[in-house]
Amino acid sequence: MIKTQYQSLIHSGKLQADTLQASVCARLEHLRQQLVQSIEPTSVYIYGPVGRGKSMLMDLFYGQLNISEKVRLHYHHFMKHIHDQLNQRQGESDPLLSIAEAWAQDYRVICLDEFIVEDIGDAMLLANLWQALFSHGVTLVTTSNTPPSELYRGGLARHRFEPFIRLLEQQCDIVDLDSGIDYRRLKQGEAPYYFIDLPEHRFKQHVTNQFGDLTPRDSVTIMNRELPCQCGSNSAILFDFNQLCSGPRSQRDYMELASRYKQIAINHVPRFTFKPKHAAQQGIEEGYQRAATHQHESHLDNEARRFIALVDECYDRGCLLVLNAADEPDRLYQAELLKFPFQRCVSRIIEMQSW
């Protein structure tokens, strides 16, 4: 059934034939049949670079899986649910175990898109959480830009994360979807929603021409606190980059913004230039210390992490980003530390140009 759906997308011209994608379809169809027939399944971990169709293939599987005990979430949303439930279960002797039991009662299959571990808090709890979920018979289908062995590479106390890597390698079929073709970039042409170094008044004029008049305002209420902005309407809002990606901003802020607005415009997106650093640096949300090792970091790596998170949320929720930046998308991030996740960010910005 998954292969049939995939072939119909090819025949309609929405997809190009791809032998690696077809082989992943066959693997996911096998898993679907196991789940429907209640045969003990093996979880699937699909990895590859940006634009290879990983999320699309997982969505085909999810759509064709005719069972009710299933859920499909972005990885960040999954971890938000877990942290919320941990806060609700403070004082319990083993809250992760009870959380896993509750999830296992509701879901036989958990589909997680964009699996990436950047936070030491998440890294420390994942092994125990998924050991419990797997022991309760939960099947994982997930996509990632990296194989399990590359997750959280360079992170603080990574040796404590390695049991989770071994768990994934034991429990999952690891499927490589790397053919070197980024299908999002095949659509690249004109960029109606991406501008380079426009004067502020001209950028605002482009935004109003596309989305209607925007009323000047000082802030918008997000997560029960005031977030500075420049102007907006019921469906569109304009920020300066620093208003949105500097200071105490979190994934939850971007979730709410992308849910509330159809278009978000951002002025003054900078180049994330590099400098060698060897001191510890704080992470994006929780204030954990990260080891800088010997990689080149940007002066604005925290801002870059927030920008990546914002692009991910907008892409997943169909919220269009209109950007006025200092350079072409491929040349915005000029350091090394976040080079890989920023490639996904660039690919999604490019795909948005055809929305």
C-alpha cells in the first residue's frame, strides 16, 4: 500500500523516481504489515541529508497504517510533552517509568520526525525513557539527518549518552537514505520571500504588498509574556531578528508563533561569522554548559540555534517565513559547530520560496 501510494505520487509528477526511496517504502510496508498482523516488529531509524524525502516517507507510512494506537510528532514536540509530564510527576520515585507506561498504553507506534539531540537534559533521560518504551513493546519510526552514532557528537558528557546510541542500534533497522540529491533544491529559482540587504522601509513595503497592511505595535503576547515586535495583523507579523532570536526565547515561543500566524517576516538576519573558541558556552534554552572542544563556533551560535528552531517550527506548521538577510542562505552560517543542522534550515528556507 505504501509503495502504491509512492508510485502514484511519481506518476502524478509530484515526485521523481528514486531507488533508495523505493527501498525505504518496501521496508516501511513490511513494518506496516507486521503491525497490522500483530507480528513482533523491528523499529526503523531513517537518516540522510536534508531534502531526501525522509519526512515524506514517514508520513506515507503513518497515513497507511490502519491502527488507532499511533502518534506522529516532531522530536521537539515529543520532548516538550515528556518534560511537561515530568514536571507534573515531581515527587514520584520513577516518573520516567510511569510516563513510558502511560505512552505504551496509548500508542503501539511513535513516529518522530527530525530526531536531533542538542540538550544535555534530553540526552540524559532518553536512554531510560526509550528502554522502558521498547520493553513495553512500543515501535519507533524516526527520521534524522545523522546515524545514531553521530547524535549529540561533541556534547557535554557524551559518554553518558552512548548507552542510548547502542539501544537504538540494537532495536532499530538503521536505514541510510543518502543519494546526494536534495529534492528541495530542485525547485530553487526565484526567491519571492527572501531578500538580501534591503533597506528597512523597502522590506516592510514588500511584506505589506504581499500580506496586507500591518499595524505598528510594540509587542505581542506569547507564552503569557510580551515579545517585542515591529508591526502586525491577525495573520502576519514583522520582527527584527534580535527581537525574535536573541535573549530568553525558547522552542515553545516559536511553536505558539507559528500556530498563530500564517506569515512571519524577519528583518536584519545576520551572517553567523565564526571565531575560534575554547571556553564553555551556554546552550539555547536551558542554560546548560556545552563543551566548545576545538570546533569553530560563531559569535552568534545561540542565536543560530534559535533561528534553526524557528525555521523548523514554521516549516512543520506551514507558516511562511519572509526574510531580509545579510547574505544568500548558503552563506549565512560561516562557522563549523552548527554547520550540519543549518544545512537543513537552508534547505527549508529554499523550499518555502515555492509555497
